[in-house]
Amino acid sequence: AQSVTQPDIHITVSEGASLELRCNYSYGATPYLFWYVQSPGQGLQLLLKYFSGDTLVQGIKGFEAEFKRSQSSFNLRKPSVHWSDAAEYFCAVGAREKLTFGTGTRLTIIP
Amino acid sequence: NAGVMQNPRHLVRRRGQEARLRCSPMKGHSHVYWYRQLPEEGLKFMVYLQKENIIDESGMPKERFSAEFPKEGPSILRIQQVVRGDSAAYFCASSPETVYEQYFGPGTRLTVT
């Protein structure tokens, strides 16, 4: 069965600092991997996705993620965070039929 | 192009009542998915539908929950005889035929009193 682990429940970073959110997955085949962001009381917005090809994928809002098959990881990065990046971030694995989500990482930005 | 629409955004029901949640997919999308998010948790898959067909309902509770996606109109998630444990945010997502990514609606927050 597929599963996703986001080991960091809550991360606090200073505005302008770099960010890395961790995601590890378990999947029986070549995974489709996604990062979504959820602002309070809102739905989920797709940040980026990996299906195949280049293991470093670029997304919206300056985010990128790197797929590492040997580590079963798909970590999300941003070189310089903005106060508007404060939100909940979810990693997900799956294909068309259903996505399996991690429990999320809450990002707090301090001035 | 309007996004995925869900209504109502907030729904309050007393124990034992029925809840009906509606989802209109993005234009051109023929696949609909429902997920449930309990407080402080990630989203859990419930059901995957195409027009007039339930493709995968492996995440649906065995009783009281049902879903449909008729030929015309929105997809409906129906919860009969709601209990307090049904209080959650219910999200709908849609995808087009050939793209392996899902676009989410704003969710319906169900509160059972």
C-alpha cells in the first residue's frame, strides 16, 4: 500500500531564509508525486508535480522539489520565503484514481 | 475558466439528519474525487467517479455514505444520519481525461451538533 510521511509537523523560519520540507513515500511502482499548499479555511492548490524525466521540478511561487528514488524522497525547497508562504503543505503520491496524502507540515514565517 | 465549485461552503446538521454536499468539476473535466479531512490530519481518499459510474469507492465508509456523478449536474456526496464523527472538511477534486493531476475545490466544512 502506498504511504507518505512528512516528518515535520511544524516548521518556523524567518522571512528571507531558505526552506526545505521533507517528504518520504512508499509506492509499489514509479510514483507520481505532488506538493499542495493549503491556506487556512481554503482548498488545496497544486504547487508542483513529478511524473517522470528531470528529477528537479519547478513549481509556482518559486518552489522546487527534487525526486530522489534511492531515498524515496520528494523534498520541497524554496531559496527565500515570503510571509505569504505561511500555510500548510501537503505531499501526496498516487496516480489518477486516488492520492495518498501526508499529514502535512505547517509553516510559520517570522519577521 | 472557473475552478472546482463546491457548495455549501459551510453546513451545520444535527445528529441524525442528512447532509448533501455538491461538487461541480472544472469545465471539461470528467473525473471527480472526494476526500475527507479531519482536524489536524491530511486528506483521506473516499471515492472516485466518472459520469454515471463509481470507479473506486474503497475509502468510503460502508454505511451511511454514498456518492453519485449523474450525466447532468454536479456530483453529490450524501451522508445519512450524520454523527459527530462526520464533522470534517470534505473536498472535491476533478481532473481531465488525460492529465494525471487533480484540482481541488474550496471544500465544504460540515459540523454536526
